[in-house]
Amino acid sequence: MALSGAPGCRAGDRGPRWRRPWKLLALGLLSASSVLAAAPGAGAMSREEKRRLGNQVLEMFDHAYSNYMEHAYPADELMPLTCRGRVRGQEPSRGDVDDALGKFSLTLIDTLDTLVVLNKTKEFEEAVKKVIKDVNLDNDIVVSVFETNIRVLGGLLGGHSVAIMLKEKGEYMQWYNGELLHMAKELGYKLLPAFNTTSGLPYPRVNLKFGVRHPEARTGTETDTCTACAGTLILEFAALSRFTGTSIFEEYARKALDFIWEKRQRSSNLVGVTINIHTGDWVRKDSGVGAGIDSYYEYLLKAYVLLGDDSFLERFNTHYDAIMRYISQPPLLLDVHIHKPMLNARTWMDSLLAFFPGLQVLKGDIRPAIETHEMLYQVIKKHNFLPEAFTTDFRVHWAQHPLRPEFAESTYFLYKATGDPYYLEVGKTLIENLNKYARVPCGFAAMKDVRTGSHEDRMDSFFLAEMFKYLYLLFADKEDMIFDIEDYIFTTEAHLLPLWLSTTNQTISKKNTTTEYTELDDSNFDWTCPNTQILFPNDPMFAQSIREPLKNVVDKSCPRGISRAEESLGSGPKPPLRARDFMASNPEHLEILKKMGVSLIHLKDGRVQLVQHAVQAASSLDAEDGLRFMQEMIELSSQQQKEQQLPPRAVQIVSHPFFGRVVLTAGPAQFGMDLSKQKAGTRGFVATIKPYNGCSEITNPEAVKEKIALMQRGQCMFAEKARNIQKAGAIGGIVIDDNEGSSSDTAPLFQMAGDGKNTDDITIPMLFLFNKEGNIILDAIREYEAVEVLLSDKAKDRDLEMENMDQKSSENDSQKPNSKEALSESQDAGAGSEKPEGGAESSAVDAADPSPPASSDSAGSSAAQEDPHTAPGPVCTPGDSQPQEQPPHTEASSNTHWDSKVQPMESILADWNEDIEAFEMMEKDEL
């Protein structure tokens, strides 16, 4: 979920005694904030405007809360389009999303302390009475341990925290006697059975009534959980132990954190996304700061704040050093592989990483926080909301937006740290967008697609728990609050826990003496406690100077002018380097890119990508040139894009022993025959051409004539390859990726673009196969020599007539001399290894924009003109269409026995199916 917390600590102190850290930070930033507010052009917002916006937030909250109470309560959530409550089991299942619902009036519990922050004490008192009277925690229902902890247990504890505060003030809640805490303790005990594992990591789900692994529990068979799921428990569980004096909760949460720490990848100090709860093996080895890991890092730092345990800070600092070393590519935060952290694991980012700038504020590392936040804001300005996932060139990858609060949260913390009124304007934009695009008569509806503005009948509890809390605090002055917010730390769900818990019921040893920490250079952490000299080094425009180069990173309009980088390389001004003229083989061009802050990223599958880091440019003017250059690259790509995005194509092996059962997902070409208009497709035997790269006249035309030519990617334009094989008499072509291990089940769809010239002369179909799929055809040729394939827009019905004839032939041949036994056995095996229609593979794909000249590949789905072997290319423009997941269909007879001749193909297919299953699991866990 979100990051929250009270930023700051004692200057120069890495010790455990943080008491009122927010107030300490405020003192440290006072002079800097004052200077910023008075800076020329800063545009300080008037007190009247701030009050107006704060009142608008209150009205918006009332609209959402009153509609939930009127139309949904006691249901868990409001369905704002149909004006009714969402009750689990009465609505169509949404999969894992529904695991947050437990028939315990989720939204009301999650909103309790928000009511007090917004000065709605009467409504809070009424809400607490309803929770005590109506909520049942003993339901026979399976819920997420993670979601129940942060939303329900956290909500009850946050409600209890502010209830005792109000009671102490003497006006409200005088009748309160700890009822919410009693409910929290009851719920805590109901979550404990999930920890019944040898590792101490909890099962991801638990039955509120029957626990785990009970015959009636319907859960307890899972083997994996996400890192955040197991590592986001310590604040709530420790607070429960400190409030009640029952240490078991804190002990279990600490054990889970200790296990994750011990299982980190020791050379990179990173953790993966999912882990086996029994063995501790990493199931998904990619690492980032977004979905699946986010709040694990958050809770390490906040556990130090709340509990005063040095070990948590040491762990956080170790991880943070690795994050900034490998994952941070300002302003981007890109996932990497934990074992090979210099390799990016994907070329898109998910919206949950929007919490990270706020966490960096808590640590005191302001510059990267400002950079990433500004990048996210530019994406929001383009799409009105932050898409669930977006590419490195800021196009939509997943278009949903469930009204997540993480960006508002980071906006609030950056404002508190800098005092820069710019962030008030950012908050104003968020308010306007919510009212304009998400507001409906019965509340606020999630966005189904940020590009079209369509709604989803969904208003998650975190919208009330977090969004309005952060927006109100952003515009509120101290006198607007009925209590001192600086006395509390926020959980990941923005629930309030009092800092005085750090000295209450300390029954746990603070130091984990069994853990050895990586030796780090202490200078890396000089900024852990912020001070004005570091945050604003004698420059009142510091924050603005960091943001300014990023202003046009998403917009179409980029600054134009003479390149300062070019000026520096010669005597006097030169024409700026234009994207259309860029040559990756030109050392002078590469030097110009370096001065403009543009760097090349080599992706794992051999593709390359250009990324601009404005802060690495030689000057702010060079940074502007870099932004203009990058924008030109994107515009060139868009100009080459066809009106319609091309869907994936199919290469179907139709000869013996496959008979159409093996279907390979292929990338289309934006030239040549349009297979969607050829119902029958193109069918023929395959032949390998010479030279294999197809970049010159074919020297074996007799082998290629009337066949489908196989060639290797690289050395020249795709269109040039097509012309050469067409001249040799081929009826079609398949380009096979030469990047070892690339596969369509883990890489986005690849489209081949033309060469910038007229390609109407190319009339044969051309398709692209990644390395793994291409090797299936090449191995089939080695095994069976004559291999026939069908190139089409989608898989056709397999040839049952030929298959039956082949089976009969096999039966007859089996009665002949032994010289035919091996062939007969192969045929029987082929007949028994059926795949349903659709083939062995059908991967999720994302049709996309073509890439610009001098480039073959991009980050994300792409069209390409030539290979990276010719020229490393610019960042390309993945399309805005969402992947449509098509589950692969495989079926194999258990009675099939392959002989030694066929064994390699069986091995390939088995390995292929395993990878597809792993890919499906990755997609399921992605957000």
C-alpha cells in the first residue's frame, strides 16, 4: 500500500530514541521552508486558498463516507456506480482482490482515525459504537493476512489510539473502555495460525474462524507469499503487543522480518518479490520498490522509529544503499534481478512505487525524492491519474487506477520537508482530477481505463483511509488540528500509532545478535537525519532547480535550440543533433548524448534503450537538449506507427509429428502480406538461407524457392532481409532472434517495421520469433528434416485427417521389420501428445508503437526496423493497449514414450511449459 510516517530524527543521531521526529524535522527545515516560501516566482498559496481547498477535501470525504454509510454499510465496500454494498460471495469474484473482504465492515474500520484527523469527532464516536455493536470477526471466510493486518488490525489500533487521546482531552469518548483494542487483540489471535510454518513466514491467507490447514479452513496449501506480505506486520503487531502487554504478536512479526533479512541476496543486498514460506527460496527473483516489496522497506525504517531498535535501521540502510546503487535510475525506479542487479528485469513501473519519494523524505534523501515525484506528476498531468503501470517512456502499460493514495502521500511529505508551495498546487490538481473524472452520484469510482475515462464499480477502503487524510493534512495548518499529528507515526495504511509506544511494555530484546550486517561506508548515511545545509545548499530555488529539467519529460512540447553539447565539441555553434541523424556507431554522437545526460541501457534480451537523466547532463541547457532529443525519438516512432496496432501472429507446425498442435506466438511485420486478410495463411516447408542473416543475395536459392525462409536477426534492416528472400523465390520468411534465451512468454510482443522507405514491393509474409520459439523449429528440422509450417493471423484447426492417416501408417509400419521401429514409436508418441486448439503457447502480448530509425527494439512492446547489432537505438514507444492474457493450453499423454531420437524435442517442450507456468504466476502476482 502506501508509505507513511513522521519524517526526521535527531540530527547526527542514529540511535533509537526518536520521540517527536516530525517536530525535530520541522525545526531543522524552518529556515529553508521560509526562504522557499518567499522565493521569487515561488507563487505561495494564500491562507484563504489553502482553507478553501481544505474545506473542499472535507466535502469530498463527506460525499464518499455518507454514501458508503447510506448505501453499503455494513458491507465491506461501496460499489459507487450501482449504489450498493459489495458483499463477498454475492458479487462475481475478482480473484485475489476480494481477499481483503472479510464481512467485517472493512471501510468503516479503515476510516475510523481519518474521521478524527478531519475533525469529525461526533461521527467518529458514532462509528466506534457501530463497530463495537455490529462487527463480527469470527466469520467462516478466508482473508489475506497482509490486507487484514494493515486495514482491519491497523484500523482498530488507529481508532483505539485516537479514542484514548480524545478521552484524555475530556470532551469526547468518555464512555470508551478499550473496546477497539479488545477487538484488535481478538483479531490478532485469529491471524496467528498463519505463522505456523518452519520459517516463521506467514501463510498468505487465513480463515478467520478455522485458521490454517484445518479441514474446514479451505486454505493452508499455499507455498509462496510476497515479501511485503510477510514483511509488513511489525508496526501493527508490535503496537498490539505494546498496547496489551502480550509479547507474542511482536515476536512473530520480528521472526518473519529476521527470516527475510537472512534470505536476502548477499552480493546485491536485494530481496525478491515472492518467497517460498517453507524453504525460503526466492520464487520471483526480480526486485524493485513497487508491488510485492514496497512496504517491507517502509516498515524497516518505521520499526526503528517506533520501536527504537538499531537493527532495523541497519537493515534499512543496507537495502537503501542497494536500491540507490541498482534500482534507482533517476528519475526512474526500474526492477532488476537480485543475482544480476545490473540487468533490468522489466521496462515498466507500477504505480505503487509512488510511495518511495515519501520514504526518501523520511530518510532525508530529498533530491531523488523530488526527481521521482516530479516524473510521476508529469505522468499524471498526461493521463489525469497514475496508471497502474506505465513504461519508461511514460505510456500506459496497465490502464486501471483504483484511486490509489501513494502519490498524494509523497506530495504531502515533500511539502512538509521543503515548504515549497509547488506541492500545494500539485495537491490542488489531484483534488480537481478526482472531482472532474472520478466523482459519481454515489461516491468516487475507480478508473477502469485512464485513457478513456471509463469507470469501475469500485471504491476501495484505502481511498477513505488514506487519500483524504493526506490531502487534508497537506492544506491544514496546525491550528486546524484538534491534536498534535507529530505525536504519531503512520502505518502503511495511514493509521496512527503513538510514538510513546517505544517505551511501553518492552519485552523484546532490541538487538538481533545473530545477524551480521554488511559493512557500509558511513558517509552513505550522513543524510539520514536531514538538515538545511544538505537539503537546500545555499539555494532557495533548490527544489525547483531539480524539477525544472523534468518538466517536459512527458509532454509533447520540448524546448528547442542550439545544442550546448555540440557547441562544446567544436568551435562555435553547430546545428543540434537531431534524432533522425543519430548514429550509434558515431563516437561524436555518443559523446553528445553523454553531455546531454542520455545513456544507453542494454536489456537482458539484447535490446537497447535510451534513457535521459537530466541531473547527469553537463548543464541545464544540455539537459534541455537531451529532453528535446528524446522527444524527437518518440515523435519519429509515432510517425512510423500504422493506424492500427498489429496483433500477434501464429507460426503453426503442421507436419509430422506435430500436426498443428504446436503453435508459436510470432511478432508481425508492418510490411508485406497482411495475414489477417488471408484466411488460409501461408503454408510451406521451411528452409535455412545462406547467408543466415539474409543481408545479401541468397546463395542457396534452389533450397529456398517455394519455401518459407528461416534467417537470423541482425546486421541489416528487416525489410532488406524480406526483399532478398523474396528475390530468391521464398513464399514467406521467419526472422529468429539471436539473443540467447529470449522468449515470447517473458518478453513483450515484437513488431518489425519498415526501413523508412516504400515497402509496397514486399508481398510475402514476414514474422518474428524469439530465440526460444525459433529453436523449436530449428530442433524440429534437426530431428525430422522436412518441417512444414503455417503462417497465419491465428492458429487453425489441427489436421485431424492427416494425423489419423499417420496413426494408421504407424500401426501398419509397426508390423514391418525392425528398421521402422524408431519411426513408428515417434509417430505414436506424436499422436499421443495432444494439445488443444490454440497450441502449446499463447502469451500475453501488447501491440505497440514502431521504433524510430537506427533502432530495432524498445522498452516494452515494440516495432523495429533493424537490429541492435546495427545500431543501438533510442527509447521506443510501447503502446497504450493493455495485455490480453491468454492462458496456454497443454496436454500430454502419460502413456507416451519417446525414443532417444525424439527426446530433445520433448525436453524443449517440457522446459517451455515450465517457463509458461512461471510466467503466468509472475503475471498473477505482478500487482
